[in-house]
Amino acid sequence: MDSDLLGRKPRFEHPLICGCQGFRVDDPNDANMRPPPRQLIGEGEDGEIIEDTRILDNVPQSSLGRRKYFSSSDNLERFYFETNYMYTFEFYSNFFSPMRHRIEIAPFFSLKYFKYFNGYP
């Protein structure tokens, strides 16, 4: 994570792969990827995304292991997103409102965070 909230151009940058609860990579050309109607690819019966990093070499299969693995800059810098794969990220936070670009602590207090994300959603 890299941030400078008090600088001339405030920013908050965080590796997406470290901040999500569930993550998976799928090859859309794989014939086994066809989900049943009204179901997301990689979604379990409970509606949660099933962690799957088998396509990535030496990346742990558990979410805890993946976050720990990618907390190392050396590991993080070896990987990049490729357009021929489909990536699924699952986030959960009861304070985070992506639709409003705000952190909503209570009905009477919220913080607009967009300016801290360096122009990225």
C-alpha cells in the first residue's frame, strides 16, 4: 500500500489482489467454464466466490495465503493482469459504498474517498 493523504495531490493506492476477500482467475476459452443459468462463474452454493489461483504459478490457493504472498513487493511485481483471462474479485465492507464513492460510517457521517484513489475507481 502506498499513500500520501496530506500531499498536494492526495492519493491512496492499494494492490487490488491483496485487498479482496475472494479472488479467482479463469480462462474463458476453457469449455468447463460454462456456469448454470443465473450463476456467476466460480460462485459457490452460498453465493461466495470460490478462491482459485491455479492458473498463477506458485500462488497459494487460500485467500489468507494469497494476501500474505502478495504482501511481498517481490512477489507482487512478478505478476500482471492479462486480457485473455477473466478475473473475479469479491469485496466486503459494511462501510464501503462503491456506488457513491464514499465510506459511510453512520447515516450522519460519510467521507468521499474518490480524490484519494489517484483518479482510479
